[in-house]
Amino acid sequence: MADTAPDEFRMSLMEHLGELRTRLLRVTIAVLVLGVLSLMFSREIYGLLMRPVLLALPPDASSLIYTSAIEELNVLMKLGLYSGIFLSTPVLLWQVWGFVAPGLYDTERKLAAPFIFFGTLAFVAGALFCYLVLLPQMFTFLLQKEETAASSQRLAVARLHEEDAVRALRLGDFERAAMWAKLASGELQAPGEGQTTESRFGLELTLLPKHDVDVRARLVGLGRIIDALHDARGAPAATLLNVNDKRAEAVKAWGTSDFGAASRLLDEAARMLVDAVPGRGAEVGALWELERLLGVGQAHTESLNWTRPMLSMNEQLTLVLVLELAFGIIFQLPLVMALLGLAGLVSSKFLFKYQRHALVVCLIVAAVITPTGDPVNLALMSVPMLLCYELGVVLVWLVERRRARETGSGLSVP
């Protein structure tokens, strides 16, 4: 039985416009219904979408802010609308197919189910690729400095070892305490013996060991060593009280921003503490050296973090949703090209001829969409676009071969 030719279903311009209006109305209803249903889970969806952002933020600033009383509500409403758009993808593809189906052969109209299924699958695959691959890389690049991350990691590891060293000292095991202290000191490796200089946009930041952060960290560390020696009965209580009095003087000097005097008083208190532990001065000295390096490391890390991110809920949601939607559409490109090939609007010869132009267009679009200028994120955006284009060329070629085979079997030419 011969296929029905597309010419038999010719429609007037008004009929086309009426058909388009009906199908747009169906899509709009689907978006609104699914968007309203998504509002019930908007907070959970928002938390899931913002996970790559929050993981890239520093631990002490892992939160988003809103700058007006209604911003949070607006964010949730926007999220519901976009969720409706995402969830109504099968309905949208169904209506698109229904609009172009009158221009296809009967055998081609039977491809509706595969088109809707693979179109939805491609959209989901694009969104997942963006969420799992692009967003973590992008936000890590935007929100984390490599040097800062390395310094923070060294400092975190050293602090954990410092806790082990103080715990061993509290239990009276001086050898193990010194071992953990030396291990932490070796891993910390404070650069420049406590002096760090960093220039940003013409602003020179010079950090010395007598700085507020450094002295404050050593004050806290000396207090922990005093408490541990008291618990371990490692030094006479009277001596520990004298050391604590010296520490109190250092605290007073630190409170008046006299960091030089505070640093000298801390060194005097540390020497008193070392002399107060007969035969164990080297072990206690190792702990004090660790506290000094921790202070330098903390000051160095804070000097690198002289800017802090304060991200808005609305801005980050807009950025994430635009990228998710863009990748969902990009992964639809092969099916859209195949559909245009079915409708006879493009040919594989034409697409292959302008392949180099398509590469340039993909790079330009990727550069516009990608908020970062680094080559990694640019490649993560442009390479999938180019691959989707090449896959679309192959699908158009297969459509042409299939149509040519059917035409050679006696079917009428469209």
C-alpha cells in the first residue's frame, strides 16, 4: 500500500496559525500544571540545584543570601515555573511532532513515539551532563583559588594532628605528642617563615608573624598546652599559673593591638613552660613550634582569603537554570536536525559543507553562555555542541538514505 504524500494534507495559512495556537495552548497548560505541582517540592529542588554552588564555597561561607523580604518567595516561584518547563518536555515534543506531522509520509509519522522518547532522554542527558560535569568544574574555578585551597587543606590536616598531639600530652604520653607535633609541623610547611606577600589589583598585602591572626592563634594554642600539662600532671600547678599569668598579659597586649609585645610575652611564657617540665622540654617545645606554625598558617590562609563570596539566591538560581536549559536544548540538536531533514528543510550535503562554520558558531555560543573564560569550561560547553552537530549530520544523512530507498521502491517524491 502506497504512502500518503504530504501534499494531500496541505493547509491554509490561517489553519496553520490556528493549529499552532492550539498546540502552544496545550504546552502552556502543561507547563502551568506541572509548575504548580513542582511548587510543593520547590525547596528540595532548590537545595539539589544549588549543591554544586554550596560545595564550591568555603566551609565558613557555605550559604546563599537574599537581599529583600520577598526574594526567597520569588526564587521559589521562578523555580516552579522552570520546573514546569523541564517536566513538560515530552508534551512539548509531542506538540512539535504533531505540528510537523502533516508534512511527512505515513511511515515517517510512525516515528512519533521514538522522537518523543529520545528527545526527552536527550534533554535529561543534557541537563545531567551540565549538573554533574560542568557546574562543579565551573563553580570550583570561580569560587576557589588553587593556592588558597591548598593552604586551607594543609592547615586543616595540621590542626587534626595538633589535636592528636595535645590529646596525647593530656594523657601523659610526651613521646607520642612530640611525634604528632613534628608530623604536623612538617606537613604545614609555612611559607616564608611566617611572612606572606600577595598583590591583587595593585593592593599590596603584607602579613607579619606579629599580626592579629597569628598572635590570636598562638594565644589559643598556648592555652591548650597549659590545660594538657595540667591534666597530665606534667608540671607544677604554681608554674602553670605563672605561665598563665604571662599569657594573660599577652592577651591584654593583643587586646590593645600591641602585637609585638604580645608576641614577646608569648615567647617568654613558652620558655617558662619548657623549663617547667624537667626532661620533657624538647617535647613541649615541639608542640609550641607547631602552635607557632599553625598561627602563621592561619594568618597566611586568611591573607589569601581577603575577598569573601556572598552569593544571591536569585542570581545563582538564574545562572544554574539557564545553563541547565541550554544544555538540554543543545542535546536536542541532533533530533531537531533530523526533524528538519524529514521536513526537507536541510540536507546532509548542506550541513557537511558548512561544518567549519558550525564549529565557529559552537565556539562563539559556548563563549557567550559560559560565565568563565577558562579553556576547560569552554571545552566542556563547545565539545558537546560540536558532537551533537556531527550526530545531527549523520541522522540527516540516514533520513535521506531511507527516503531515497523508499523512493526507489516506487514511492512518490515529496
